[in-house]
Amino acid sequence: MSRQLAFYQWICRRLQRDEPFSGQPSADLDSLRTVLKPCDVLLVAGHSNVDRTFKVIGDSRFARAVLYVGRLHDVADPALRALLGDYTPCEPDTQLVIDARLERGLIVEPLSALEGRQIRVCRAQGLSDNEAQDVLRYAISRIGAGGSQSWAALALLTLMPWRWLPLRWRINLFRRWAGELARALTGTVVADAFSFVQFPVLPLVKEDGSGSRLLRLQPRAITAADFDHSPYFEIIKAPFQLTEIPKGMDAVPWKGNQGALAPERQRHLSLVEPSSGNQG
């Protein structure tokens, strides 16, 4: 390994190193596993330097968009299933996502890699099964995109004073200057996969003149906020569990509407029943 490559990877590891965070609770992946469907878009709020930069650029709580693939049997094409198995050897019931890393570009990895993150689920409304398979096919075909060294991407993310720029400038500059790696990191490839089946992320606009027609807004780079605000994606907030009372908060007995607790009780029941059955 050359010194230049080793130095590049060292910088990437430091920029992507997650830091301890005691604010908003992270998603409960055990509960989330039962909610997810193939082609769900997961908005992830990490706490690394890169994630914080993307939050500032998009003026959002979330840093990047990740595509949920599902288990291997959720992919209908046998060739694509084999390709996923080559990228990430895993058990048949392992749930997979397509994410991106500075040093590797677009990758496929287990859902468990998002442990400890805050997550919001965006689900495309009215997407057919065939369209969902085409979205997965496009996204899987792009694995590895942005995988070559990109000092320009590192400079864009670390040297630009994003926090001091007006929001409009941040978005415009990022969309103009973002290269393949930066676009893969934010989730632009995920948006491209939906565009592949003519499913928009940003609203459609109608053009008047010789005849009205619909145009899809398709910026050069997409941020997590674009999925979060899209009218074409249903927002599903990820369930979470607190293991202790956060600092600065008090805990008092619940005396409100008992019906509000029904989903929470059902979720706990679904988590307890499998373990009870195994013990029996």
C-alpha cells in the first residue's frame, strides 16, 4: 500500500469515526427489522465529522439516505442475489442496506451496521413490486460507484466553511460541486434508482405553453432532506427504547389515554413472544 493511499484511508477513518452522543435516542433495530420493506429509504443521523457536515449542508437532522434491500430472497433476480452474496457473504436471513463510505464508495452491508444511529424510514407511496425490483436492480448495479480516491471530495467536505454560508448558497454550491463520491454519500444514487423507474423524489412541475406536461425535478445531488420533505414518500418514524432516564429529565407514571400505548404494548409483546417460545 502506498503512503498516499494509507494517508487517504487514515483521513477517511477519522472523518467517519462516530462520536458518543447523549441527545436523541437511537433507533431500536430489533423493532425496526419487523417494520422495514425492500426499497425503504433510511435517513440516518450519524455523529461523525462527515455526517455533521451533511446535516449542515442540507439543514436537516439527517445526514444521508440509505437504501434498504431486505434479505437475499427479497431480490427476485438470482444473478443479483449471487452478486450481493459476493459483495457481502451473509446468512440468508441477514437484512442488507446499500450505504456509502469515503474510502470505498457505494457498498452493501448488514442493517446492523446502523446500530446506535437515529433513523427515519421513508417509504415510496404506490411503488409496485416490479418497480421495487427495478429500483433494487439499479442500486445494486451501482455498488462500487465513487470507490476511487477523491481528494476533491475530502476538500469539499472539510475545507468549505459550510456553517457560515447562507442555506441557499450551501445547497446550490454542493449540488454544483459534488462529485461522484459526495453524491453517493448523501444518497443521490438512491434517488437515481427511483428516477430509473420514473418515480420522483422532488415534486413534479407542470409546464404551460404549447401544451401542459409534467417535469420531474432532478438536481445533480440529492440530500437526506429531499427525501424527508418529499410528498411522494410516507414518513415512518423508527421505534426506539430508552434503557435509562436521560439526564435533565424526570419520569412520572403514565396517566393519559391508554389507547395511545396500544402500539407500544403490541411492539413489546412481539419482542417477548419469540423468546418465550424458544424457552418452552
